[in-house]
Amino acid sequence: MLLIKILIAGLVLFMVFNLFKAMVVMLKNDPDSPPMSKYIGRRLIASVIIVSLILVAIATGLITPNPRPY
């Protein structure tokens, strides 16, 4: 259970890093630098991995979601 939380936290940090990297590329407007879509694509892949990891962990019973408030 702790491993899943560490993986999710690491992937969230990876997403934030790529978001800021894309911002830097966008603001520089350097034709020799890699395209901004490279970093946005990495961010999208990381979010897909996070969602699928959470869904698999809930389905297998490794983590339990909070009960409904009503």
C-alpha cells in the first residue's frame, strides 16, 4: 500500500516537472529546443498511468476508497 502511494506521488511530481518544462519551452520560443507537445504528452501519459494504477489498486483491494458521506 505504501509503495502505491509512493508511485503516485512520484508520478504527480513528474507531471508537475513536465508542466513547468513545457512552460519554459513555450516562453523561450527557441526553434532548436524540443517541442512543447513532448512535455505535455509526457504529462498526459503520467496522468493515464496514475488513474489506471488507482483503478487497479481499488479493484484488487490494495487500497480502499473513502466511504460515501451519505
